[in-house]
Amino acid sequence: MKAVVYKEPFKVVVENVDDPTLLHPNDVIVQVTSTCICGSDLHMYEGRTAAQPGIVFGHENMGTVVELGNAVTTLKQGDRVVMPFNVGCGFCKNCERGFTGFCLTVNPGFAGGAYGYVAMGPYPGGQAEYVRVPYADFNCLVLPAGTEHEADFALLADIFPTGYHGAYLAEVQPGESVAVFGAGPVGIMAAYSCIIRGATEVYSVDRVPERLEVARKIGAIPINFDQGDPVEQIIAMRDGEGVDKGIDAVGYQACGAQAAREIPNTVLSDLTRVVNATGILGIPGLYVPSDPGGVDENAKQGLLLMPFGKMFEKGLVLKTGQCNVKRYNRYLRDLIIAGKAKPSFVVSHEVPLSEAPMAYEKFDKRIDGYTKVILKPTQG
Amino acid sequence: MKAVVYKEPFKVVVENVDDPTLLHPNDVIVQVTSTCICGSDLHMYEGRTAAQPGIVFGHENMGTVVELGNAVTTLKQGDRVVMPFNVGCGFCKNCERGFTGFCLTVNPGFAGGAYGYVAMGPYPGGQAEYVRVPYADFNCLVLPAGTEHEADFALLADIFPTGYHGAYLAEVQPGESVAVFGAGPVGIMAAYSCIIRGATEVYSVDRVPERLEVARKIGAIPINFDQGDPVEQIIAMRDGEGVDKGIDAVGYQACGAQAAREIPNTVLSDLTRVVNATGILGIPGLYVPSDPGGVDENAKQGLLLMPFGKMFEKGLVLKTGQCNVKRYNRYLRDLIIAGKAKPSFVVSHEVPLSEAPMAYEKFDKRIDGYTKVILKPTQG
Amino acid sequence: MKAVVYKEPFKVVVENVDDPTLLHPNDVIVQVTSTCICGSDLHMYEGRTAAQPGIVFGHENMGTVVELGNAVTTLKQGDRVVMPFNVGCGFCKNCERGFTGFCLTVNPGFAGGAYGYVAMGPYPGGQAEYVRVPYADFNCLVLPAGTEHEADFALLADIFPTGYHGAYLAEVQPGESVAVFGAGPVGIMAAYSCIIRGATEVYSVDRVPERLEVARKIGAIPINFDQGDPVEQIIAMRDGEGVDKGIDAVGYQACGAQAAREIPNTVLSDLTRVVNATGILGIPGLYVPSDPGGVDENAKQGLLLMPFGKMFEKGLVLKTGQCNVKRYNRYLRDLIIAGKAKPSFVVSHEVPLSEAPMAYEKFDKRIDGYTKVILKPTQG
Amino acid sequence: MKAVVYKEPFKVVVENVDDPTLLHPNDVIVQVTSTCICGSDLHMYEGRTAAQPGIVFGHENMGTVVELGNAVTTLKQGDRVVMPFNVGCGFCKNCERGFTGFCLTVNPGFAGGAYGYVAMGPYPGGQAEYVRVPYADFNCLVLPAGTEHEADFALLADIFPTGYHGAYLAEVQPGESVAVFGAGPVGIMAAYSCIIRGATEVYSVDRVPERLEVARKIGAIPINFDQGDPVEQIIAMRDGEGVDKGIDAVGYQACGAQAAREIPNTVLSDLTRVVNATGILGIPGLYVPSDPGGVDENAKQGLLLMPFGKMFEKGLVLKTGQCNVKRYNRYLRDLIIAGKAKPSFVVSHEVPLSEAPMAYEKFDKRIDGYTKVILKPTQG
């Protein structure tokens, strides 16, 4: 089958690889109809991880069940399904408590597995015609038959739940104000999720005018940090007050104004300033324990200089970690079906799988409006 | 009246000051029967804060109501009461949600007030014969009449709730394992609280043999970090596993092995290593945004180098801040009355108020077994 | 001053009564600008309670602070405020945990107080030119100066929070389905609150076409129980499935189809059938322990025949009780200010205080569209 | 193999039945070493259910894995395991949220499955030499090898978690007072769990002196309702106050004083009286929607006359339903291993499987001290 294969930094190709087969009775094979390129794929693409050539990318996958292991109970051939980017077993100490992003079974020696990602276990990615799904009863979310909402549902694999995760971690409640740092796909999904949860003012902080315009359109208040300290801007708008909650949808590659340079702790520092005492910071933005491309020795080891004295004085709560997609995907699916959420507004392009190399390049360079791309393997 | 007055670094005296008077109709005056010296008093005593000469120390106060403002509703003369170290109003946005340690009313411009503490508002301390208590209906917890449990109840002002706060923040549940860093008075109260909440293994990490012996006596597992990496010791005891939860009862003056030097981030780093993925860190140990005596430029500004990449990878939750005493003191009082908790085992000395200067000196030097001192103003 | 005084069943008059005065240093006097008639006022109006002639009605009050006791801290003359219908002290065991509807101080011998209501303590109602507010720092919510949102803010005293309380008790989350029984003012506020909290399908069950039309307009799905078993209607719409959560906004005067007769347990029975196993029932609808007008001996004593075997089999949770308004009113106020909620769509009439007798009569008879009336004492 | 087979009301025999075989790749076969008789087995034994002759009883099973389906991942031959009485799949909407007692997969058309129980799915009981365990990775809790704590671990299948469930539902916290109705095996486990969770006063209400003596020994306060109204007894002991929380560990076969007759609603009525306003009732005691042996027409249909007006006035919360064993068994296991819980004090007899008929008879008649029996199939 055709698949997107990583070759070397800044180079992926679409080439033939072996078709996936059932390796375990609880597996299914899914024919992929939609598979997104994620910002975290770019970490590997840019050579900023230990990913080795030959890996098939793709952890945001949906499609149709075409083959089932004989232990699979509730799925059947032809089911339209979307899979969390996390691979979970469903029965370990973490999965049974809902922490499916930290499964202890699927990637021995580590808490958590994923498709098509370095160090996340033996699960080839789904930027391909087919993908193998382990513990399929647990990992497949069944969707209504047909083709409706395809792009919305595709986002249930990762970025809609991951954005929602930020709002959930921050315990955003109706009537609260929130500062969301980052208005890329995850950040915009976080702002959108805050609005779904009933937040009053949602401040969306970024420096890219197109992103800020999207934030404005969904009802958030855009804050351009190239135009001044975003904390001061927000506090000025609020008559001197801070906000109830904060979300970091940026992570370790945070930049200063004008993107002059990476300042890994800038978002956490700003959140500490702008969030009121007793507030909560939801942190879905990725931080890593090892970053060979880090700006200094500390950054390379995942060490951040944090205003912890101020955090303590304010009694802040910091909640971190990758999204446990299964905690949210069923409910977010139902919001889409009910017409109460339509996250696909964030999708900029849908292209055949064969155009993946071009899409990676443009997305990586943020040119031609490439902000969120869905690859369509069934379209070539 | 007599009171403990700060003069200069390493010098307090007991001298006459004006008696407190009712300044507001919701005030009461309490005749102090017990008032403890707190480890955080030593921060001021050592000149490591901006505290000015003349301040009366004492935020861990209990006694008898002797005079009442005319708006006070439920208290009456002769009531035996203990006051949280926090001063709260009871009706601001933070107090009404239970965050009484972050009151927005009593110390304008800051979230939180306390008695006898630098920058915590105009509330003279209770290391004195009398103390004024504002918003008395809210801030006084009524105790059974008499003298029973006096030392236990005195600890309800701060260290028993503050230790419990650590266990509460970490959401310690029956059947869980916990690593508690620090076995000083607050740390030992945190370990004790974990046991009250039904924890299985509670690892108590310190380097002072006497403290570790107390930990052992209450059923915790002592870990001496002078005898090797405490994380490795714990993990070895657990057949290679970490613990479910962690508590930092040390704070910013954390030391390395042999207490050779302050390493402000060492406890947070160790907790990140020893707590399992999906775990929670309860952090009652004090961190400050400004520490003139800090070991380096970052420490002086309350900036800590933290293993945030690893924290994120493990999906850890960090919960910080001073204790909201009122959230717990009523329940802890009832545990004492029912004979299910007897925290006074941590008290090393009870001395007349007049001996405060000696007690401060010995406690500061940790000599002659001075670990937790109660001053008794009614005894001279 | 002028006030609405209860004379006998089905008779209220507007007559002169003594002006309220400050009885306690924590009191304020509020000049009433808006005060609503509540469905629960009709219980007294109809003589279905032990209310004695002479009582001044009115527990949904807002206005302007005109006089302050000398212990009041944060309010000032001229502040525009709205008061919860509950009277709370702010410092008892229940208030301090947020259960301000069950205050142990303000109505000795009972848990909970209110204005202008039988057996709820010595607090004359606010359907008058002025009203006394005890513990004013605690019980007044300050609003933006001016006259904007007057009708929306007036609903913060009771029905918006009470409706929200139903959704809060039922723990309605984004993506969930809910059946709300009752589309009167509280029921419609409950449905509205479910939508604010992100519910997908909200089924609004009633038999009055005008109410069902309002439900439809706000995005709920109307279910007319005169047209068939509402449970079967909902389940048919859901392809055989029940709903995640349920809200009873009807209470003890529930009627069967065609309103042929009162069937006090019909709503709870229906909810037990329509809510899925593991679901939660939020029950803000009033049930009383004594109802002289009850349909039978059991009803007179507040005893209901409930399908408890089925409730247990499904593992249902029932959460009851009057609304703790202060838990929500600050946040709901901010939703109104931000333009994210506009509950005044439920108000049918605003009339001068002098027209109260007519308004009571029409509201009681549900004629001329009287469904929710705001009295305006400053307009005569 | 030998198994306990139900023949007719009041008659079980031990006879040969077919050995269980692997029916699904996720199954394992467990050789049973301990299997308890449960009070709910007596409902079937007494003919008070629709159970048909031929059913093999036994839902409280532990033993050794002897055969594994080829999809089982984490178990291996020889593992010592205990199984929740619930059968769950691990991946349905209810299991994934922790409601494993309400699995939607294993017993189609109903929420929840169990071993050896009428209407709970095709899962023969474990009062036999062997038992088949479906979804074995999910349903088996691995225990330390060996024979230590055998009786304690056996209780992890049902009554220890079920008692704990009562305390969990009631959200019992350190410092709270609780009334536990019923001091049979589940009730005593509930009282024990309250103590583990840090309750102060735990009132254990029953009429059997031996049970009350056990309650006293574990630190609860015995209340004999044959000696007077239990509510009045408790309130008198508390100087006129009620309790914070309540647990119903009795269920639908509740009796009045002297056990003169069944009064199905007596426990719920008493709890409503004795629990303070804002309290929570945890209800693990079984109520059924159909009881052919009920005392009247309502009881036969699972309808109870409840003091719902008073419940509402007090703002009580009622939480019902069978225990989701997997939510607790891992933690309770660890309490046993750590020596912090030893629930086997409740076991009265351990007998070979062959003596099951005698044990059923004596347990049913409550003679010779038969209160909790463990059958030992490996001992004959």
C-alpha cells in the first residue's frame, strides 16, 4: 500500500510499504479515509526528535473497518471509525482510570503509546491506505455511517480533544474568563472548547494575524503579542483584573515577540502573571524531556526556568500532559452530530495522500495558508 | 500587654505594647492561651524578609474570647477558640469558594492576609497576651470548653491543616502510596494526614534522624537522603515502581545531602522522578517570589529550574499555595475530639511567653530538641 | 412605604407598612428597583401554606443600596445590587461549604432562610419600596452601575440560578443529552442552562404550547406530554436510547396529561424511565414535607411512592434541594454582562408595584400571558 | 467438575457439571480456591427471584489462572487472581467511565452482568472447581503469589468493595460522622470503610447483638434498634445533632424492631431523619424493581413510599446502585497487602465445597454463627 514515509529531516515520500496485517485477535485493519498532519509530526519532520528514517507518520486517523481479529466483539466490517492518537489497552491501572494517554501495556517501559510516532510503540502511522488498530473495541469510536461531517470527525483523533483537554484541565466553567496562549490548530480548538463550556471572555494570544482573525470569528478576543505585552493588554481590557483560568497551547517552542527567538518559558511566565490567585493552568501544549534543538543547555534537557515563587504565592494549579482522547471523543462526536460544534473550520486543505510531501513542506513553512491539512488516501 | 516584638535579625524581645482594641464591629479580642512559633516566623527572624522592626509575631493563635464587637453574631464571651493563620472576610470571590487563604478584602492589593506577618496586612500577631480577630464569626473556630486537647487544638491554627492541605492537594485516597519530602512539623503533619486518609505506604524523606524516628513511629517509612538518592531508595523498596502521589513540605530552602547547600529545586525534581505518570504533587511547602537571601540570582527572584519536560511527559499535576485553613479545621478538630488524631506529638516544648527569645534562638538553631514550641502567655 | 401584603387566600393588597430600618450593623437597606413574583409565591397566595395574613411577599429582589450598617465593609451607598432569595450568614458550617441555601444561623432551628416567605425567618419581602438585607457584604451581589440588563439581573435572585442549579446538580457536561421536565420559568431556565453548559439534545417536557414554543426558540426540543407518554416520545426520537441526565423542574404539584389531576410522583417516575443507567437527576423542583392541599394522605405528609427498585437497578443519583444562589450568581451575572446569556426572554410583564394584585391574580390563573412578572416599585 | 447447583427453593446440591471451556479468545479459566456465599445468593436460594433450577451459584470468586484464550495479554498461567462479581467489557460507554457494574456489552439489553446470578448474563457461577472469566485482562485483578491473605482477598470480589462503595457514594471524608444502617457483612464492611476513610463517629445500626459486637470491635458505635428508635438514640448521643452522611446497607428487606415484619422504606426514612441538611446517602443495599415476595402490592413492584418532601427540604443527595468493583479493588488489595485492612474478620466459616448445602441452610437460617462463608473447592 501507499504510505507517507520519513526519509530524513525535511523529507517525506509517498511509497509502497507492506500492508498491515492482524497481529493480535483484538486488532482490526482500517482503510483510511482521512488522516491529518499534526504540528507534532513537524517535530519529527524537522529532525528535532530521534525518529529514524523509515517510520510511517500519522496519528490522526479515521476510516472504515475492513478486517477484524477474531476476539473483536462490537465492531463489524464497514463500520466508520475514528481512532484516538493514543493507543490504549483499556485494562491497565491508568486506562481503567481514564488516563488512556498513559497506557502501561501498549508501549512497555513507558506510559503511553501512539501511532506513527517516535518512541511511542510499534504502531505504524495512518498516513497510508490502511492502518492496524490494536485493542480495537477500545480504540475505535464508531461514527454514523456515510460521509457527513468527515472533516469534523477526523479532528476527533487529536486536535479537537486536545484543545478540549486544555479547557478540561483548566476546569473552565460557565461565566469564567480564560487566556489561551497559542491560536494554532490546537490553541484555536482550546478557545473553541472554552466557548462551548460557557466561558465569558476568551483571550486568544498569538502573533499571526490570520490565526487571530479565526479566533475573532469564533467569538474569542484576539491579542497580538507583537503589539505589546499580552498580559498588559488583557489586564487593561479587564479594568486591571486578571483572568480566572489559563491554557498553554504553545509548548516548548514558544517564541518571543516578532518570533525573534525561542523563549521556552515565556508562555508559562505570562500565564502566571495573567491568571488570578487560585486559578488553574491547563497545559496541553507539548513540553519534552529531551530536545536536541533546544536554545540552550537547559532547554535541551527539558529544564525550564519557572516563576515558581509567584505561582505558589498565587496558589496556582498546573495540570499537564497529553490528552486522554477517549475521555472526550464520544461527547465531542455527539456535539458534532447535534450541530453544536463544527471544528472543521480549522482545516485549511484536503489533499490526496500523494501530495503529502508538498503539504508537509508548505505546512512546515506556513506558506500558502497551510495550517491544518487532511490527507485523503482514498483519493489517490 | 506583653508581646513578642521583632527587633533585628536574630533578635526578638518580650516587651509591653498597646493592648489591642476593637477596631470594627465584627472584631473580637481573644486572650491568648497558646500561640506557636512557626518555621515561617524564622524567615522573618533570620532577616530573610522585608519585615520591619516593631512587628509583633504570631499567626498560630488560640485562646478565649474576652471582648466582642457589636456586630458579632454567634460568639460570646468566654468561648474557647482557635483562629486560622489566614485572615479572611468570608464574602469575597475567593473566600466564598473556600479559598480563605487568598482573601481579596483583608489585605488590599494582595490575595491573602495573616496575623503577625510581613506584607500580610495590618494584623498584629498573637505571640502576646491578647490578639484582635477581624471578621470574628468567620475566623474563630469554637472549641469545647475547658483545657483538654489544648496543644492539639493549637495546631489547628496552621501546621495540622497545612500538612493536611498537602494530602488534600495531592488527592491522597485510601490504598495509595505517597512520598512526603520533609519531616519537619509540617511534613510530619502531612505524612500523618496521608495516614488518616488511608494511604498504604507513606515515605517520609528527611535527613534528621530524630524527625525520621517520629515518622517511623506514626507509621510512615523513613527515608534518609543523606544515605543515598531518596528516589532510588523508594523505588528500590517498591520493586522498581514509583508512588502514586507526592507532597513537598520543604519549600524554597531545600537542601542537598549533608545539607551542604541550598538547592531550591531539588525536592520538585525528586518528586518528578518518584511520582508515577498521572500523579499529583501537593505543594504546601513555601516558595516565594522574592528571596534576598537566595543562593543565586534566579533564587533571589523566586525562579526555579524545573524538569518541566519530564513533568509534562508524565502528565503530572502540581497544586500549590498556602493552606486555606478553614477548609479543614472544623473536621480536624472533630478528629481530635473523637480521639482519632492527636497531632500534639509533634510539639517539643511549651514555655511561658517570657521565654520566647530563648525559644526562638534554640528553634532557629535546632538545638536542645526545639522543633515545635508553644508559647503560653497566661503562664508568664 | 408601599408593600405587597398578603391578606387571605387569593388576596394581596398594596398598602403602607413601616419602612425597614437597620437592625444589625451588618445590614443594609436597599431601595427596590425590580422584584419578581415567583411561582412559589403562589403557594402562599393560594393558601396552600401556613403563611399568615400580614406577611410582605417578595424574595427576588434587586435595587440600590441607600443605607448601610456600620459593620458593612465593601458596599457603599448607590451600589446597584441583586440579592439571592436565600438569606445566609457566610460563616456557619453550611455557608462556608457553599450551601448558602441551608444557612444554620439566620433562621434558628431550621437550615435555610429567605425573604418574604413563610417559615423562612424574620425577613420581610422585597415586593415593596425598600428591603432590609442582613449580612449585606455576603448577600449583595454588586452589579454594573446604570440600568442596563435590569430584567436579566433581576432574575439572578432566583430563577436563573435555580434553573442552573438543576443543570449543576445533574452535572450536565458538553455533549450530553438531558430531559428537563417542566417548561415554566424555572424549567426553561434549566433548559437554557443545559444549553449554556454545552448539552447536545435538551428535551423540554410540558403541556403548555406557549412554553414549548419558548423552549423550541432557545434550542431545546419540545415534548408535549398531552400528546403521548413523554418518555416514549423521547426514546423514539433517540432510536431507542434514553438520556444521560434528567432535571425535575416541576415538583410536588406535578400533573398528569390534560392536567386532569395532580400526580406528585409522575415526574420522578418518568425520569427514572428515561434516564440511562448511571445517570443523575437534578431536582430543583420543590417538594415539601407538609402539604395541606395534597391529593391524598401521603401527599399531605410529603410522602411519595417512588420506583426505587428501578432507580437502584439503574444506579441513579438523585440530588435535591433549593438552590444555593451564591454558588452561581456571580458567574451568571458575568455571562449576562458578556452577552452570553439573556434570561429576560422569560419575562412576560413589567408593571408598577401598585398593579401587584392584578398581576398576582393573572399569574395565578395563567391568563393574558402572565408567566413571569417583574414589579417596579420606583414606577409607582 | 463439582459445582453448587440450585434445584428448588431452599435446596442446592453439589453435583457434577461440564467443565467450563474457553468460549472467546479473551477468556481465561480460573481454578477456584475461594468462593463466598453472598447474602444476595440467598435471594435466589429462597425462591424470591426468577432464578431457574440448574443455575450454578457464585459471584465472589478467586483462584488460579489455568487456561488462557489467545487474545489475553497480561495474564499468565498460575496467576493468582480475584474477579469482581460484575462482569464488564472494559470498552463500552459505561465501563470506560468506571461504571463497570453497568456494562452495556456483556448482558445485552441490560446494564450490568455478573457470574451465577439470575438475569445477569450467561456466566455460570464460581461455586465450583473452575470458572470461566470473560474479558479476562479487564476482569482479573492479579494478587501476590502464594496463599497469604486468602480470605481477605476473597472478599475483594464483592463485600469489601461493596461496603466501601457505600462510603464512597456518601463521600465520607476525614472528620465526618456517619450512620450506617445494617451490620451484616456488607454493612460492617461499610462501617469499616468509613473508618479507613477517616470518619470520626460511625454509628452501626442493627438488632443482632453479635453483629453489633463486631461493629464495636472495629471502632464503630453500636446502635440496637430493638432498644428504641435508632435515630433518637444517635441524636441523643450527639447532643441533638444529626450526622453528616448516611449509608443504607440493608436494602429492600429491611425490618422493623424485633424483626416483626418487613418495612421496605424504614431505613431510607430513618436516614432522612438522621442525616443533616446538605448530607449524602450512599445506598449499596439492594433494592429491586420486582419482588414477588414483597409485603404488599407496591413492594412487589419495587415501589417505596419515601419522605421525599423532607429529603428535598434537607437538600439530600441519594446515590444508589450496585458496586463498580473495579473502581476500588486495586486500592483495597493494596490496603490488605500493606496490613492497613484485614476484612476477613467478617468471615465466620471456611468449608469444603461439598458442604455448601449445609452452609447455605445454616447461613439462610442465621444459625450456628453462619454469617459469611467461604467455600474451598480445592479442599473437597
